[in-house]
Amino acid sequence: MSEAKSDTSNSAPLNPPVFYGSVVCLVLVLGGAALAPETVGGMFESIQSGIVANASWYYVLVVAVILVSAVVVALTRFGEIKLGPDHAQPEYSLLSWFAMLFAAGMGIGLMFFGVAEPVNHFLAPPHGDGGTIAAAKEAMNLTFFHWGLHAWATYAIVAVILAYFAFRHDLPLTMRSALYPLIGDRIYGPIGTAVDVFAILSTTFGVATSLGFGVEQINSGLNFLFDVPKSVAVQVGLIVLTTGLATVSVVLGLDAGIKRLSEINIFLAVALLIGVLIIGPTVYLLQMFMQNTGNYIGDIIGKTFNLYAYEPTDWLGGWTIFYWGWWISWAPFVGLFIARISRGRTLREFVFGALAAPTLFTLLWMTVFGNSAIALILDQGVVELATAVQMDESVALFKFLENFPGSSVLSIVAIAMVFVFFITSADSGAMVLNMLSSNGRDDTPLPRRIFWMAMIGASALLLLLAGGLPALQTAAIASALPFSLVILVSIWGFVRALGIDHAKRQTLLLTNVGPTGGSQSTDWKLRLRNLLHHPSQEDVRNFIESTVVSAMEQFREELQKQGLDARLEVESPTIAKLSVFHGDEIDFQYSVAGRLHSLPADAIRGDSSHAEDGYFRAEVQLNEGSQDYDVMGWTQSQVLHDILEQYEKHLHFLHVLR
């Protein structure tokens, strides 16, 4: 894979072909939904039937490939590679990071399906009799299967691909960048535009589906608690209201808006979960969680490839294929959003963090709410809960909470959670759509972010009017079909890029790093003083100006004599960079940058009386980031020989790739 070349379109905040192309496509679909809702609803129904009948095997295969790919990336040597330069550090704490990815990835769905899905499977399993102990076990197994590793792997693989190319290879944080290893700079042409347009359509319909579930559940909760009519008119009003609140969050920005709301919601979710766990049959639920998890792990391979081919059933299309389509259609949205907040983490940390932790929380949630609901029906004869779920899934959570002390308080907390999940999903969706249409940048004018927020609200509104949740579900499944091809091709390109990255890392380990070219003749006392000296920023600046820049200039002049294109840039008083351009092959970059570090323990500080907050090192950085060694105090000859040694490694790396 060639190293990313600079993209002139990146200087423009807006990518007109993507922006206007996606808007036209959305207007056509939504205009049809508004003008001819019955026709559009019938078309959606035909599309879904065709996909379930002819492409179920394909969706199953895609999700299986995604899960295997995510696990392989995390467990192999590739897991050590960072999402960004080697010296990059995470921007957000683990708690904030987890809260944001959880709120974006699963929030509304867990609230809507936490009770409804297990009870539905318990009452009407794909095969066999409902309402039995065997049906209860299978219900939880199926629920775990739909909401477990497969779902989070779909988000994680897209997110890790986008973050890798954006933060490690300086490509735009959009879906097109995942194709760079395969088509190179053509990602900036029509192919890349088509990929980003597909991603925008898929994201819009995926978020609209989630908002459709959310608004129905909010309406049901208000009806349950305050007798607010359950009607399309009320749901339209709720979409307008929550879209307006989400717009306020958009105005506040990522840190003040999405981050804080996500942290509030994860706190509320944990509180509600613990409350139900303590009030309910605690020991029973913990036992069920362990057994459900074991059953899930034991059956995961068989369930992954089960298409009920020997015993055909409509159940598959209504549940598994819908979920796989929903996760895939949400992947560009959740994936790009998670990528945006994940710079600085290793691939292994990222995949396990985005896969294991949310999955465990999700499975615990499904056990506490699902098994509790099944126990109420199976053991206590609360048949009205079963009847309510079969008649209206959106009221399931509130009918369930009715059986607990303080049910009104719990229901109010649940409604508040759905509201906040609604807002964070819409807000983060608008941010992602804005980035996809703006070359991966989120520092765009506020009116554009508000525009995308309005498009999400309009999409949810018009698709709801065109046929309610079935239309929203079909839109999600249909939009996932073309995007799934993009994911498969992206995985292929990603693996190729990781292979190249690993080869470069191995090349850098060929020889030991240290001062060369005359280091043996350097006075050992001088070298010792340099080791124990803790320079200030001014010391590093003077060293770079007097020694490093001069060495780089000599090297550049010699390269130019050899007919190579080499350039020297002093990016700041403490950063000097030498670049050697190799046409279609990967370019070479050698930088020396001043980086602040904490002082060591008093016993080995030496002469550091001038340093208060820390000291600076003149560290060598290559394309991959900091190489973690300091050239401060080296002679000009030593710096020249170090540049030569790193360039020699780079040429060997290019030879390995050919």
C-alpha cells in the first residue's frame, strides 16, 4: 500500500459531490414516502421479502466474516499497532469512551428489546412449543446471539478500519479511506464518492430506524404513565421535540454535548439495571447470566450459520436477518463515531474494548430484564405481560416494571433514558453525516450540522408515516445490502495494509537504535552528562536549529544530487522534518520533535534545577510515529548517520514489499 498522499479536497470543508449526491438520493426516497406512502410501503415490503428469500445466506456470511476478522486482528501480532502514531495517547478515559460508544451503539435498542425480544422468543420460538422451560432457554440463547459479539464486531471492524487509515495514514475520516490499499488515490474520485453516499444513506436509515423505536417507546411510556394518547400525531410531535433537543446538543459539540449526555445515560442505565437486579430474584438472575453465557458460547458457531434451511421459517427474516441488516446499516454511523473518539488506542485494546466490554454489559442487561420477564410469566402466571408484549412491543418495558415496587419511578427513569439515548443517537448521527460529507472533518459551520440533524428527523418522520416500524426496518435492511460489499472489500484492504505496517515495524527492528557514526570516539564523560541532563524547551529548540536542521539540509542536498525529490520543513521551532518522495511507493519521513516528559525520580535527576514541570527530549519520529529515542546532544555527524540508517531501513522495507 502506498502511503497516503495529500488530498487537495481536504482543504475544502465541504465535499460537494457527496453532499449534494446524498441529499438528492434522500430527497427522492423521502419525497416518495411523503407523496405516496402506500406505494413506498408496498415497495419496502417487496424489497424485504426479496432480501429474506434470496440474500439471507449472504447476510449470515457477511456477519460471520466480520466477527472472525475482528477477533483475528485483536489476537494476532497486528494487535500491537496503534490507531495513530506510535506515540499517540487516548483522547478520552475508558469510562467516557465506553459511555459514548455504548450510547451510540445500543442504547435505544436495549430499552426497546430488553423485555420484548426474550418474551417474544419464549412465547413463539422458531421451532417447538412456546411457553416451556426449553423455550425459555432458547429465548435467551437467541437474544444473546442477536445482541452479542456479532453486533459489536460489526461496529468494531468498521470503526477500527476507519480509525487506522485516518489516524495512522492521515486519510480522511470517511468510508472511502478504507479502500485506499486497493484503489489508491482514486478514492478521491467517483468510486470514493459513491462509497460515502452509500454510507450516508445507510447511516440515515439506520439512525431513523433507531429513532422510530425510541419514539414509539416514549409514546407508550407516556401513555402508560399519564394517559397521553398513543398515535401518529403524538409520535410526530415527539420526533420534532427530541430532534430539537438533539440540535441543542449538536450546538454544544462533542465534549459538552454527546460526551456528557452519554455519561449521564450510562449512569442511569447502571442504576436501573442494579435496581431491577436487587429488587428482583438476584441469585436466580446471576445464575441465569452464567448459564446463558455458557449456552451462548457453546452454540455460537451453530447459531451463526443456522439458516433453518431444513426447516424453513418466517422467523429468520423477522429477527436475525433484520438485526444483521440493522447492525450493518448502523456500522458506518457507529463505526465512524467510535473511530472519531478512539485515537491513540492499540488495535487489540480497541477491538477488545469495543467488543468484550459492551457485549458483557449487553448480555447482563438482557438477562436481568429478559429472564425476569420470563420468570414472571412462567413461574408467577403474569399472563397480562405476555399479552401486552404480543400486542405492542413498545409497551413491554413499562408493563414489566409495573410488577416492581416503585414502578412509576422506574418507568420515569426509563423514559428519561430513552429520551437521552434518542438525543445522543441523533446527535452523533448528525455528526457522522456531517463528517462523511465534509472530507472527514467535524470543524464545519454550525448550520451544516443542524441541516443533517434536520435530515435525520425528517427521515424518521416520513418513514414512520410511510408505514411505521416495518418501513423503517426494511429501509435499514435494504440500505445494508450495498454497504455490506464495501465492508468486505474494506476488510481485505485493511488486512493488506496491516501486513505492510507489520513489515515496516519488523524492518525498524533490524538494528539497534542509538548514536552512530563516530559515537565511539565521543568523549564518554560528555555522553554521560548528556544522559543525566534534562533539557528545557529552549535547549531543544536551539539544538534543532543549530544541529538537526543543518544535518537535514546536508542530507537533502545530497539526495537531490542523486536525482531524488527531498524537502526540509521546519514546522515549528521544535519540529524539523525531512521528507523523501518516492512516487508510487511509500515516502520517507524523518522528523525530530521536542516532546515534554515528566522528570525522573530525585535520585537520578542529575542537573535539573531549571526544570519545574518536566523536561524535553528531541525525539526521532518516522511515518509510524515516535521511535522513543532522544538525539539531544548528538553531533551533526551522528544525526546525519542516524538519518542514513533510518533511510536504509526504509529502502529495505520497500524492497521487502516489491
